[in-house]
Amino acid sequence: MLPLNTSLIVEAEQSERHDEVLCSEIEEELFELRYRQKGHFSSSIQLYRFKAFVCDKTDFKCGESPNKSVGFIANDLPLEVLLKIAAFTQLGRVSKAWSHAMTIYSRRRFQDCLSKIMRPLTDNFDRIVMEVENQLFELYKECCTLPKAYGQKARQLLFNLRDSRNDFLRDRLLSGELSASALVRMSANEMANPQLVKQRKQWMKKRTYEVMRNAPDLEGLTESDMFECRSCGCSRTRYRQWRRKAIVDRTRIIIICTQCPYRWEL
């Protein structure tokens, strides 16, 4: 049996304890910057103070301007420290290490929120949560970062799965009838409960009526699929040629989308 290198073990334990202490100190500093001094200092001043603090704790030489060194600082910090920072502040795309930490933080946050919804419904909630998040990540992942579409879809999923009137969607997911891959690719209307879909249709109809009411001279519109709505992309439109009153002008074409209240003229 090979003898254990006790010096390496001690060094590793000391390094781990140092990371834990550093993580705790940075968390306290971030708490102070975000809550105790909120409204007294601008975000740029807070960010400058934080970077100076990290430089001091990590023996990293920031030079005269810590703002120029934030990417190097992030690369030198342990992942768990970066995850603590991600919970308090946004630094943009300063480095690959920071983008990687933000990706992990965002994914964990979505998993935690989804777990709170699914935990009371099934004992196998963690498997479902992992499948849904993995499919969502695979659908929207980019190199070293997550696009805004990931967050938007995550909020959409949480809203519809949390909806107390949307038992049908939850039951389909729990029974396996609806796969995680299919779920993350559903549109908002496909996920929404029937009452909400009906309410949206009524709202759209009301808004279309309001547009038509504001233009009483546009009666007799012709339905056509020749035009594409600039707002929603739907090709179900109605149009009419007309000439503005009291103005000598060429004949114009008024187009109204039947799917949304958007209207325009050519």
C-alpha cells in the first residue's frame, strides 16, 4: 500500500476551508451592497466596491481600475463563489467562467421552482423536473450562455403548471401521456387551461371589435390571405381600398388582422 501524502491532504483541506470562508465573506458583502445601501449608491459604485473587495480577498491585483479586471477575477474564483454572486448581481458577459456560472444558476433556479410545484403531486417529482429542465436546456442552449428565450419559456412553463385550473396539463405530464420534450415545445395557448384560452379569444374579439368600431367607414372588408400581419404573423386578414376624406390622395389599402387587433395601411 502506498503511503498517504498527508501534506497534500492538509493543503486540500485548507484550500477548501479558504473557499468556504471566501464564499461567506463575499455573500455578506453582497448582502450589504444590495440591501443596506440600496438607494444611497449607484449600481456602478456598488460594482466597483465589490470588485475591489474581491481583489483584496483573493490577492488579485486589480490595478487602478477594477472594472477592467472583472473577467480575470471571475476566472480565478471558485464556481460556488460565482454562484453566490449570481444570486445577488448581474455583471453581463464578462468571461466564460461567469457565463457558465450564470447558466448553472438559472438552471438550478428553474429546477427549484418546478420542484415546489411537482413535489406535492408525485413522489417521482425529481425525475420529471430533471427531464423537463434538460429538454428546455437542450432546446435553447447556446455556447457558454443561455438566451432570453430560455427564461421566457421557463416562466411560461411555471405559470401554466402552477395554474390551479390547469389539472389537465399536469395530469398529462404525470401520467407520461405528455413527454417533457413535447411540453417545452408547446405554445402558450396549447399549455393554457381551457378557461384562459376562451378568455383570450374573447379579449381578441373585443379588441378587434374596438378597432372596427373606431373606423365605421371600413365596412365591407374583404377576407384574404394575401397579407401577413406585422404583429403576430397571421395571414388571416381583411382589407379594403379607400381614399381619405378631404384629402386629395391616392387610393390606399386598409388591412386588419383577424387574429389580433393590429391594423395597417398600404
